[in-house]
Amino acid sequence: MNQGEKLMPQNNYIIPEHITGKEIKSIRKKLKMTQKEFALFSGVSKPTIERWESEEMVTGPIVTLTEIIKRDLSIPEKFRIPEKKYKLRLYYMFENTVCTIIDIDEVTRSVSIKNYINNPQFRAFGINTEPTFEDYEEFLESRCFPRSRDKMKLELDRLGIPFYDPILIVEKTGGRMAEDSFWIKIER
């Protein structure tokens, strides 16, 4: 190994090797999070946060996470699940990633959404950030087999559904379509 190779860093990233417990606590306080809230966000237990905050040197993935958060304190808020606005909530998913949360009130025909993906191709309503109830109905029906499907009655019988209702179909099928990785989780 020549002299130049010895000076090359082992890591190609500017992430520090460790962080202090005081720094973790400071970041948590800046985020206005309790230890429990920060634990939920970080994917660890509250006792782990307590332990980290009392240590002189902490290593591991928390170092990278805190380094990213230090540069943009709004990041945790971007991942926060909004308070449920209406009785019905749909999670529009791509594989295991939440793309859009959709809250619906079918009685007042109201829709509220939060997108978690920047790419409109992965959002439930594309570039539309204020969908109408009609947009919601069109979206939901797009995740079902068409109303005009040949032998639709047989398919409905197979699913145990008495009539064509997109929300019932999505509840049974997850809104999964052939050859794509999008699906819908319904929460009532």
C-alpha cells in the first residue's frame, strides 16, 4: 500500500462515526418529541433512547439518521401520519411504501389526502393534490375490474359480493391489478 492509499477514507460518506447522547437529546428536543415519540420515529424502544441519551458515544444507524435530521428538521414531519379526518381511510401503497393516505367521508362526499411520494406516477391522484369525491370514485374504480367485464356476475359471486361496488371489491382484492405492485389497505 503506498502513502496515498493510507490517506484515503474507508467510508465514502461524510457521516461521523459516532454521536454523543447529548447531541441525540438536543436533536430530539429541537424536534419537540418525547423520548417515546423519538423512539417510534427511530424504530427503537424508549429504553434504547434513554440509554443513548446517557452515553458518551453512540454508534450505528442512529448516527446517520440524526445527521440527516440535523440538516433538515422537517424530515420527521414529512413521515407523520395525519390525524384521521374522516371515518374511512385508504393507504395507497407501492409494495411496502405508503404513497398516499386518503380519508373519505362518503356521506358528505369529502376527500382529504396526504402524499408521501414526490413522483406523481406513484401518487393515487397524480399531480392532483385536491381531488374531488368524483376523482376518488374514478381512482377507486380504476383499481377494480371494469363494470363492463364479461361474466362480471361470476367474478362478483367468486368474491362473495352481491353487486358491483368498488370499495367492496377493493376490500376483497386489495385493489391489486395484474402486473403492478400497487395496492390499497382500507381502515375503517
